[in-house]
Amino acid sequence: MSLVSVAGAKKERTLLSVGVTSTLLGLAFSVGGASAISRSLTLAGLVVLILGLHRFGRSGPDAPHQRGRKQTAGRRKVRGPKPSDD
């Protein structure tokens, strides 16, 4: 995994966190009766959340983890009886 993708993933996670937080705050303010503030905060939070989800999805899959061994393509070798030399 390159340094660029790590920094990019951190930005997307930050966008997701800000979007969720502002959406929840907007919903909480709507219960309290502050309608103008709650509408703006909820709408802005949803827009930021959608933007963060889009960018996070476009960043692609994570690189596979390497644990000291060469990883195969998901298949294990099956050991069966050795063929006879008949």
C-alpha cells in the first residue's frame, strides 16, 4: 500500500466522520425545535456523507496483507495419494 493511498483513505474517513456527525447533530437540533439550523446542518451533513462514501468507494480495494509468506490466489494445494509408477 502506498503512502498516497493511506493519506487518501484518511481524508475519506474524515469526510465520513464529519458527515455522520453533522447529520446526527442536525437531527438532534430538529428535536429541540431549531428548524433553520437543523435543516441546514442535516442537509450539509448528508451531502458531505454522500461525497465521502463516493470518494471512499472510488479509492479501490485495499492491498492484500503480506505476512512473511507468499500468498496464493486463494487456493490451497490438496495433498492426495502419490501416483504409482506402474
